[in-house]
Amino acid sequence: MKKNVHLTIMCMSTLVLLSTAAVAELKLPSIIGDNMILQREQAVPIWGWDDPGTQVTVSIGDQTASAKADSDGKWLVNLKSMKAGDGLELKIKGTNEVALKNVAVGEVWLCSGQSNMEWIVRNSDNPQEEIAAANYPNIRHIKIPHTPMATPQKNVTSSGWEATTPKTVPNFTAVGYFFARMLHKELDVPIGLIGSNWGGTRIEPWTPPVGFKNVPALKNIADNLDSFPQRKANGAINHQSPLALYNGMIAPLVPYGIRGALWYQGESNRGEGMLYFEKKKALIEGWRSLWNKPEMPFYFVQLAPYKYGGSETALAEIQEAQTATLSIPHTGMAVTVDISNTADIHPRNKQDVGKRLALWALAKDYGKKGIVYSGPLYKSMKVDGNKIIVSFDHVGDGLTTRDGKAPSHFQIAGADGNYVDANASIEGNTVVVHADAVEAPKSVRYSWHQTDEPNLSNKNGLPASPFRAGEK
């Protein structure tokens, strides 16, 4: 009897050991997997989880790095910077061994925001032609699913990295894809896109705590971070409340190596005017802090004309806040006043949006010379009798109009502040504005109505941004 009991105990002990061994395994976040693109020319973080104390070794090409899993099982190694390349295998050995196939090294960009960033290739202009031509195995995309969470997450489920083919590209972020395609052609390196976006979302849920804390104008949020994100009546996380999407869709991506971020959002914050500028500061500074990259490029899209209803100037006021964001170093803005359909909040021409973002990156991050990367931006004004003379930065090869007509959608006002439609003409690199009804003009504005589709641009095909001046 005692012998049988002893054998039973031994068998149970063996089962426990086998069970423990089965649980112990190397795990990786979903952002790290087959087909991924690693950021070139900077240290490459690779991380995951294993049994505490386990020595984990990561190897790729001719380099190897090791780290020990901490008391929580987390381990992280930083591979040395690598040059662009593809067809690589990354091996990770801990309790077990994982071999990641078809890894490439190139340029990686985070693509975030609301529906115009989430907008997919198959719903954009010329979808059949674009899809048929999408044979770019070294442009790769990973989609992060909508995941609001109460606390910062270590991982988020995803379907993994996909190479660009006619089968996969229809569901890629269109802005991101057309941006990547231009970079790929110009740089001849792999391009990776992390699509972490959600239609209809405000900016606040994407912003990390450190972002709110660094912007005094947002003290009302920063002082109450413990109460965010909020929950709905049914107990679900309110995905529109501060921190919700940072927790679930941004935090799990850190510290994956990226070059920078693309942002297309603002429709859901329309009506906030310059407060949106403060929120953009919080987002940009917050993300730069997360990745420990204070000069990380952040390129964004200015909202296009659309008949929102409500205040006819609310769009122009948020466009003004977006333009003000250019005062933050290492930012850039794609203006889209010329590609809209005022009956559709989702302009289908995502090709030009992606191209305009790529121009900023090529000029600012990749050392391409002689690129005109921005349309005209307001520089200064002076009153000359009954006229206002407006000067611009980024005139490129000179000012012109898209339709060959006189510049449209200019207005001026006198001391009473009542704006009237004005006549405008191009004189060199300036626009001269006047109206017979205003003898002593004090202020000028351009494209200040939500459905305005103005025609001023530079000769390089990039439109001028809405502005107002002289009111203060």
C-alpha cells in the first residue's frame, strides 16, 4: 500500500513538473513577428516574456544580444543599428526557440488618427488600378485593432505584419500606403506601417499621461488622470475619454523602433479652435517622451473643406490650430483644401495626401535636396492705402492659382471687423487684396468658411493654407 502511495506521489510530482514546463515558454508581443520591418540606422529593441531569470538570446545576421528575464518575466535586448535589407531571419532563444521569417530592415512609421487615416485603399480613388498594381513585398503593414483599455497594456492582439499584394492592400490605411509607396520608390528601402487608428475618435484618448502633464493649458485633464479613462453605463471603457486608446493601442507598441508618426485627425475636435493646438502639443510631446525621441518627426494632415453645419468658421479655426502646430520643431503639415468634396468628410484622393506627407519626410528626414514640400504659408502683411499686401513662405517656384483665375476666397475688414469679399491679385511672391467697400483695411483672411475651396497655390502644385491676420 505504501509503495502504491509513493508511486502516486511521484506520478503527481512528475505531472506538476510537466505542467510547469508546458506553461513556461517564450512569448512575444504581436508587433514582433514574421514579415516585420525593423527601423534601420538606430538601436533595435526586441522584447518579450519568459520565465523569470531565463537567459534570452536574440540573433539576426552577424549579431547576437542577450538579456535575462526580470522578476515579472519581461526581457529586452537592443540590437545594434542595421542598414536596410530584407529576407532576414531573427531567432530568439529562451525556454524555447522562435524563428521569425522574412524580416526586413528599413523605415517604420506609425499611422494614427481617426477615419481619414483608417480609410482604406479599396475606398480611395482608382481602387481597381491601385490594387492591381500593389506588388510591393517590401512595403508592409500591421493593423492594430480597436482596443480601449483601462490601464496601459503590455500587448495588443493583431493579425501581424502583411506584405503588400493585391490581396492584402485593399484594407491598408490608404494615406499610409501612398506615403510608403512614394518613400519606397525614392529611397529603395523597405517601409513599414503601423496602422493604429480609429474612425471618429478624439485626440485625447490617444494621448499618454506625460503629454497632458507637460501642457499647462490641459491642467484640468492632467489633474484628474486617475479618473480616466471613463466607463460607460454598461461598464465598458469609453473609447473617447482620455488615455483609453493610449492604454490599449499605443502603449503596447512601445518601444518598437519607428522613424516617426503620421497623424490625420481633428474632425471630432472641431469647434475647439486654438485649444486643439494645445492638445496637439500634448500628443506630440507625449509620444516623443514614450519613445525617448525628442526630435521624432510628426507629420499631419490639415482638415479639408466639408459642410459640417453649425459654425461656418469652426473648421477654419481648427485649421488655424493645425497650422500653429508647425511652430513645434520637426513637424510638417499636408494641406488639403484642393482635394475635397464638401459633401463627403472623407476625400477619396488619398494619393495626394500620402504624397504631400512624403514630401515633408523626404526633405526633412531623408536628405533629399531641392524638394518643395509645402504650399504657401502666411508670413506677414502690410497695409498700403486701401490694400493689404500679403507675403508667404514656401512659395516654391512662385505663386499661381490652380484654375488660372484671380486668387479666390480672400476677405478684408476695416476697424469695425466686418469682413467683405475682396479682390486679389498675385504680384511677385505676394498677394494684393482690396475691396471697394473698405477704404482703410485692418485685417485679412483667406478661406475662412467651412466649404471654401480656394485656388491659391505655388507653381509646384501645393495649395496655400487658410489663415487670418491683422485682427489683433
